Amino acid sequence: MKKALIIQNKYIGDVLTSSVIAENLKQIYAEVDVHFFCYEPASAVLENNPFIDKIITFKEKNLKKISVLNNYANKIHDEKYDIVIDPYAKLQSRFISLKSGAKRRISYDKPFFKHIYTDVIEKAEIPSKETACTAIDNRVSLVTPLMIKPIPYALHPKIYLTEQEIQEGKEILENAGLDASRKTLMIGILGSGKDKSWPIEYMIQLIGHIQKYYNFNILFNYIPSQQPVVDEIMNGLNSTDKIYLEVMGKNVREFLKILHHCDAFIGNEGGAVNMSKALNVPTFSIYSPHKFPSDWGCFEDGIHHVSVHFQDLDKQTVNKLTEKQLFNQTTKLYKKLKLDYVRTEADKFLQNNFGAVELPEKYVETMPKISALLITYNEERNIEKFLEEAWYADEIIIVDSESTDRTAEIAKKHPKVVFMTRKFDHFTAQKNFAIEQANHEWVTFFDADERIPKALIHEMMDEIEKDRADAFFVYRRFYFMDKYIKRSGWQNDKAIRLFKKSKNKYGEGRMVHELIDSKGTVRFLKNKLDHYSYFSVEEYDRKLTQYSILRAKELFAKRLKPTVFHFWVKPWFRFVHHYILRLGILDGGEGYIISKLHAHSVFKRYLFLSKMWENEKQSKNNG
């Protein structure tokens, strides 16, 4: 039997998330003994886990002593593990991994330390559709070097409570006198530290709002040392009605017993949110400025699991600052996560999960009428995310070019979608047809592979209300094979994505790279969108080939005959333009690939054009 060790020193959320590694190891090997090394308080989330055979715990402060660390490393060496997986990837765990003597030592690909391990995995920066967070994606990826054949990945961390523990949790609530006719809401009033806690003055007002307009039993998640903050909150509320302060877990395991019986969790993002998800409790997470949903917003679907971050309102600041700068400006940036916004999003979360309530008019969000337009062909990979992000639209009109995948099946399930099929002739005609179908003056026209940040959506709605222009350009951040491409000709990429249909349409004469012909005022939006266009070289090449064919048709209509200049000079110039003039050389291998593909697409354009002339000549001769 093989022996494997997972090292995830801390914290509760990290330890719980890393537990999926154990489940995947059990799928790879029929017989494997899995041990887990973590700090003592976090071990509670691993108890009764059927995929973990032994938990090795330590006290955090003790492990900082070299003698203690060396003692643990020696014990682990004596266990003679075959496999050591290190998702923690810090100095302590690296030392333990190296000293373990395991034949397979697996961790992330980090400079200077990769030689400690036998296998290193590059961390993903973009979350998968299945998990919506890199925290799980990266941990699961650590088992890939061990796979002999593909396995269905276990992606959901779970907490295992016994029937007795569940009953004990129920009794705690009953003894506290909770109203059994109400749903129970747990509120995380603080994060793990001040840098992970939304301002208390905002939290007081949010709790007061929930207390006044919703019929919940309200519990607070806090530890005894945070009692002064609890007192501050209670003093700031107009009433203590529906709040049960005496219900407080004495330890992590007792907290889990209580949480199991809660119907939802609202509060600061952290371990409690991760535990809630592992118990299938709906969550509404408030993120600190230097932590992001793309990393930790696992399984967020806009309904059962939702989050808010100040980047929803100000993405520009996030794009400009490093994580360290964000951390250093925590207090200032938390203020950008406005109470009104969080309250509105919390209302949506609660009403989506527990039914509508009557709120005063000032709390009811009024949305401008917008038609979201989209043209598609085989977009099953992107369509669900597009529809999720089109929440701002009153109607979604999709014009499909006879897709052969599940695009139509997925789209037609959405209640706002009007789905129609039209034979594709070229992009301009397809898009203008879609505009004609819109029932509202304001329309958006994004591509299915473009991700629309909340900050951009809120900016669009603000501009519609101000009515200062008739069309708006949006700058795009270009991604190629999951890597953000800063140069290679894409640094100033932009397109009109929001406009009034009465004053804008796509100009005739262009079959590809179509442009809006605006008869009104055009302005620029500040927030950018993310363009995840191509996930492989082959995919990019196919798309560029399609563009080459359409561009060749345009040139043929203009009666242009290709020459040696078009076949040799123009492709070389295109390569130099992307790689040298537009600094593609600084984008590494991806910059070279992009530049080469664009040069090749220019060559193919004139090859197709030459073929069109040959076909015409042959036709005339045959006639």
C-alpha cells in the first residue's frame, strides 16, 4: 500500500480546500494511506473525512522553532511516505518535503524552490467553469503527475458531521429558544483580522436592514476575544429583536454543528464561508480588497453563492495596484465597497433564496431598459458565463449561425433569451440583423468570449442615466491561452459595446472586423473588459483563417489583384508590426506565436484572393 502526505499548514479555509486532494488520491490509487499535516485548530474540518486516514497536527507557534520543525520533519521522514503533496508551499513545508525522502514530492512551480520537488505544477490564474475559483483548481492540479488515466475530479470540499453531532447542533438552537417558524441566518461580523473585515459601521447598518425587513433568526459568528466588537454592533442597532448572541460555538466543531442548521451565511469572506459551502449552506461573501473571488469565490453562481468586492465598483484601482499595495490601503479601499451596493446585492441574494419581501422604494433598484445582443456559432464553452453576466439586460437577443453544439440548448433555458437562427453571410450583416430585433433604445453588443466586470456594468448604467453620449468605446484586455497579453498589438484594443440603436449600426462594406458607424456623440468608458479569445494555437489559427477568407472576399469585391508585394512584403511587415513595433517580443513565446499567426493570416488572405481570381477565370473559360 502507498502512503501519501498532504502538507497544508494553515488556515481553516486552505486546509478544507486542500482536503479535495485526499479524495482525488483515493480515486487514483486503489490502496493508499492518506495523511494530512495541518495546524491544530484547522484539523476540526477534517474530522470523520473518509478520504483522510490520519491527521498530524501541530501548534502554530511551536512550528516556528527550528528544533520543533526539525523534529516534525524527522517524524515524517520515519513514516517513509511514497508521495508528499505540498499545496502550502512555504519555507516550513518545503523543508519537511525535502527531508521526507519521498520518491514523489509535488508542489507549485516557484522560482528557486522547484528543485526541492520531483514534480512542479504551474498555478492557474483563470478559474475553471466547474469551480469558479483557482483555489480548488490549483490544488486538484497537484495530483495530475500521479494520474495513470483520466479520473473524474473530486472538486467539492466536504465537512462530515455525525448524526449525533447534527442532533447536538439542533439541541443548541432549541435550547436557545430560536423561533422554529423562521429561517436562520448566520452573519460573519468580522473576518480573520481587521484587514479582512468590512467596516463595522457599515455592518451595523446591514444587520439593521436585514433585522427590519426579513424574518430571520440571526446568529453571529465570532470568538470571545471579539466581544467588544459585538457590543459595539449591539449598541448601534435599534433593537436586539431576532438576534441570539448566546448561540456561539465554543470551538470549530461546535460551530459546524450550529452552522449545519443555518439556512444561509452572510459576512466577511474567510474560513466560515468555506465551511458554509462545504455544508451546502448558501453564502453571501464580502471580500477584503486584497483577496479576490477569482481565487476564492468557489462555486459562485449568482444565486446560491454570491460575493461582493470593491472591484465591482472600481476595477481601475485593482488593475493599477499590486496585491501588497491593495493590502496596505485596506482601510481606504474598504470604504469604496459602499453600503448601498452591498445592501442591494444582499437583498437580491436573500430574495433569490427565500422569496421576495416588500422593501421601501428607496431600497428597490431601478434598472434602465437594455437589450443585450449576441451573435453565436458553437459557443457552448462561453454562453453560460455570458448569460450570467447579462443580468443587467431586460432582454437578451441571440442570433445564431446554425451552431452544431449545445449553444441553442443552453441559451433557450434562460428566461430572458430570445433565440433565433440566421444563416451566416458575414459579421456586419449578422450584427445589424440583431440590432433590428432589439426592443429597447440602448443596446450592448459584446462577444461571447468577453467577460464583463461588474464595475463596467455599473458604469454603463450610470452613463445611460446621465445620457451624455450615444455610443461608448470599451477598452479590452486580451488573453491568449489563459495568459494576459499586454502588448503584441493588443495594448490599445477597443470596440464600441454600448450604444443607442437609433443612431448606430455596423458600417456596410466590411465583412470582418466590423465597425460601428455612429451618427451621434461617442465617448469612452473607464473600465475595461477581459477578452478570453483563444485557448490554443489551433483555435486562433482557425479564427484568423476565417477572417482571411472574409477579408479576401472584400478585396475581391474591390477587384484587387494580389502581387508579389502582397504575398511576401505584407506578411513580413505584419510580423514586424506585431512583434517589434507593437512590442510582442516582450510577451515571450506567446508574443512570437501571435505575431507569426497574424503574418500567416495575411499570406493566406492573398492566397484565397488569388484562388478567387483563378475560379473566375476558369468560369469565364468554361462559359
